[in-house]
Amino acid sequence: MTTLDELLDSLRRRPDVEAPELRAWDAADRYLLDTAAPMLAAASGPVAIVDDTHGALALGSLTLGASAVRVHHDSLVAQRALAANAAASGATAIEQHSLDAVMTPDAPLALLRLPRSLDRLDAVARALAARAGPDAVLVAGNLLKHMTPAQNEVLRASFERVDVSLARGKARLLTARGPRRLAPVEPARGYDPDHELHIVALPGVFAGASLDIGTRALLDAAEGLPAYATAIDLACGSGVLAAFLARRAPGARVIASDVSAVAVQSAALTAAANGVTVETVHDDGLSQQPDASADLIVLNPPFHVGAAVHTGIALRLFAEAGRVLRPGGQLWSVWNSHLAYAPALERAVGPTRQAARTPKFTVTVSRRR
């Protein structure tokens, strides 16, 4: 029989970025599993798990005695990483569900990787509490550097009692009991008067219903954009760039793609709020797009891999853009200037020039060879 240590040692991050300094589980995962072990062994119903990064919580729960787990991932990469690790371990008692259905009244336990976004935590807590039985327990955790006392207060809105653990291995847990029934969180709505764009964001979307300064820098330089019949907003977030592209060229095909489910849903809402048509795609990079099929791609790449600052995701997205652009097509990117991505863009796409620069961000144009 596989032990928890053996299981964790076997986990891989694929299709997420893999590197010697990156691991498929961390101290928070281990603390969650060790704390939940007695409840998992005694569980008479399925265990609900939300935002398990690479499968440690779901597969660890099965290893520790859970009969079945119901999982929800916002990230498509996390979902696929769990599927790959489950296949490698032979685990089958795993079901994927939407956030509003992952918890069931007969589930005695829910495990959660605490999101850094308080809005996302509020939405998750409300969804779990709304369907939980009266005796259900939620155990949530993360590394200390990503936790604040404000998370305790957010959980207390949806649960009568929240207990805070001692720190262990640079991680801490919050245990919530006594679910309350609260209404779901509504999308946030904003408006940018400078570019006359409405922004709609579900909880957890980067920058929410505001225009982040990187995207603003790209929009401020957008007068130089080329003509396009097909354009893609890659890593679209709220979809504000996709809405701008669709408004700028009403006859063009505009695609908004993101690894996050709430981002894709937000992009559809943002397009509707601006009265434009945008195709939304839940995708890891541009895996669903054919080679040499786009005239223009716009990208504000993330610079975190999970909790770690890492260039791996941006480099993957540059390579995907190079594959999907037609010869002569352009990738417009905005990035923190200290990251110095120009040489990587030259390698992945083609000749790269600076289109604009602010005190913090650089906007570049890369032409597909």
C-alpha cells in the first residue's frame, strides 16, 4: 500500500512548468493532509477539495482513507496536473465539479488551498457553506507569506467559528465550522473613462474590475496596432483587451483565452457589457488554436508560477504566440521592465522593438518571422 510520503514524492507538475526549484506540493499541502488524516479515515461521504494545485490534496486524501473526492479547479493546468498524477497512480475515485456543486450535504470535510484574493475566498466560502451539512468542517491552508488576518474575517462571514492553527513548516491552517447560508457574490463592475471600456470581473480575476497599470500601458500604445482579421487576447484576465480589439475592428474575429475559468467567464461578461462579440476559450496557452492562424496577439503575461516568481509561464506563452501567429503577424506584449524579456521574445517570435515604456512597464512588438 502506498504511503503518503511515497505518493507525494511521486507527484509531478506537468503540464505546469517543471523546474528543479519547483515542486508539486508544499508544506501547506502536507499540513492540511496531516491535520485532516483522522477525519479522512473516518469519512462516510465524499470529501470536497477546491483549488488543489497539482493533486496532492485529492490523491493524498484517497491515500489516507477517503472513499471518494469531489474536486473543483479554477485553473485548467491544475485540473490537468491532477488528471495526469491520478492516471500515474491508478486513482479513479475523483470527480470534477463546478464550484457551486463541489460540496454536498453528506460531505463531512472540505479542503481548500487558501487563495490570496479575498474576493475569491469569499466566493469559495459562500459556495461551500451553502451546500454543506451542519456538521461539515472546512480546513483551509497556505504558506504564511500568503496569509493575512483578513482571511479569518472573510471565513467568519460564511462560518460560525474559525480556529487558527499554530504555524508549521512556514504554513498555517484555518478550520471553519458551522456553515451559514449567504447569497453568492455578484461580479464586480468598473469603467475606465480614458478608454471608454466597461470591465466586469468575477471574484479572483487579476486586477478585478479595474484596469491594471500594465494593461493600461498597452492600451495607451495601441494606436500603433496593425490591421487584423483574427486577434487573440492571450491570458485575457477580465477580457478588457479583447473587448478593445473587438470594438476597434468590428469585423474581426477576436478570441479571449485564459487558463482560469473565472477569467474566461469574466471576459464574456466584459464583452457583453461593451456590446461586442468575443470568442472565449478556457485553455492552457493556445493549445486549441491552429498554427499560423492569427494576425495579432496581445499579452500581459503573469510572472508567478503558483506562489513563486518565475519566468516559465511567460516563456511558454511567448512560444505559443510564435506558433500561432502567421508570418508577419505581431505579438504585442507588456511586461515589468526588470524582467528584460526582449531576447526571449526575439527567440520565440522574431524581431522585437520597444513600442512604449513607463517607469515600471515596457511594451514590445514582436514580428513573426
